[in-house]
Amino acid sequence: MMETALTRWDGRVFTLPALLSCTLEYTAGVPCDSFALRCLWDRGLEGGLADLVGFTAWEDGQRVFQGVVDECECRFGDSGSTLTVSGRGMAALLLDNEAQAADYQTATAADILRDHVEPYGIQVAGGYRLPPVEGFSVASGSSEWQVLYDFARYHGGVAPRFDRQGRLVLSPWQDGERLVIDDKTAVTELVCREKRYGVLSEILVRDKTRQQAERMVNRTFAEQGGRCRRVLTMPGRSGYQAMRYRGEFQLQRSQAERSRLELTVPQRFFAWPGDLVRLDRTGLGCNGVYRVLEAAVELDGQGGRTRLVLGEPESVL
């Protein structure tokens, strides 16, 4: 059974009544996780809605969502009063705040977390190992999330993300046991999609400061007739390794978006982003191993379900 609560700015917690509907959307990073719910509401309490800042959900005693409130709405009618609340995961705090421009002679993970994450009260899961970066710059106008992402992804090879407890995770995905979806698994809908639009065949990375350029090619896609080139100019002081990695990153990300599977299972919390899934259903031409990129858990009067978006296991998350 799912339980939900809203938190005021002063720390007071209000447990919500039984939900009429609820959707919890989980992603592998950006756009960040989100939620939307609707429940019955008592008249006269709408005056305190502006004080609500946090949202938490539990399933069978386990926390499954931690986020911030973006919008509340009270609706009154002859059939009763309802409250609608929507918001996002904890990454919203980093996405919504602009970082101060800065130049680090040598930036460590501790420096980045101290200056760009900890001021927002975000907890960080342990077990991460990110190398120091020489000459790391924070561009004017960057969000706190962009600073963290640039440091972790481009220099450390790790895509930052948040877990279900609302903690920042800076360690690689663990490729453990694979979830099997076969003929015994109840699947109410399955969509296989292949696209060529947006897949890059070539990228040219230019570093104007060092007067260098690196050309990288997606040979598989190019040999299949793909023709789509992009030119990427690196800002500021950027080392050759970071420049090359950004180019490879762009090629990998575009290639990973070529194949998508979307399926719905009539079960709540069936899988999570990052999980590996083996699809093995009779008569299906897209069987294979995939990674969960998005998961949406829905609850309404008709029961509960999980909608999954699957991509290639090497998808850049």
C-alpha cells in the first residue's frame, strides 16, 4: 500500500488521505524525476498550500520517492473537494539554481559537492570515486546541475543521478541480475521503435583555445547510409582528453537513442531506471537485452501499473 506525505518549510509533515490517482516518473538523470497526485481535500485548509515544499512516498514501508513541490491546486465542486499536487525529484534543486562562474586550478569531487550540491541540503550516497580535474571552469549562466554533470560525466565517466531516497549517486550503474520479461509476464502493451533521425554519423570537436580539432565517426551508422554531422566547439580551457570524451559521448548518446521499446506491466514498481531487462517473448522480432531508461508508476481507480522505456544496454545515462 502506498502512503504519501507533504512537508512544510518549517518541517511539519502532513499525511495525505487515500489517493484518487498518482503518477511517479523515474528517469536516469535529466529530465529529472517527477510526480503528480490527486486526493480528497477538506475545505478551509487551502490557505496553507503555499507553505508546502516537499513530498515523500512510501510503498510497504520503503521510501520510493523524495522530491520538491512545484504546484498545488484545490478544486471545489458539488461532488466534493480535491487537492492536486505536482513536483519533481531532488535534482530540481540543482536544475533551478544558477552557479557562480569560477575557475578551479584543480577541482576535486569534494570541491564540487561543497560549492554546488551541499548548499541545497542534498545528501550524497557513498562509494563514489571521481578523479580530480585540472583547470576546471564553471561558465557563467550554468546551472548547478550542469556543473556537477560536466565534472562527473565528462571527466569521471559517471552520469549523476538520484536514488529513490532522494540521495545523489555518483557511482556507475551496477550490471547485476537481469529481469526477464517472457511469455509468462503480463504485458498489456508493447511498442518497438527504430529511428534514424538525430543519429549522428560524424562529429567534429573544435578547441579554439588550443587550436585543435578531433573528428570522430560512427562507422556502423555511416556504413548503413547515415549522413548527419555536427560541429562541437569546446568552451574555455579544455584538455584533449575531455574534448575527445565529449565527442564520443555525443556519438554514443545519439546512437543509443536509435532503438526504443515501451511496455506496460500491470504491476507497481516492476523495474527501475538502470536495471537490465532480458526480453524473450515468442514471435517478437526485438527480443534481447535492454536497459531501463524511464519508469512511470501509475495508480488510479483501475489499479496500478508500470510503464517502462527501454534502450540499448550501452545507453548513455
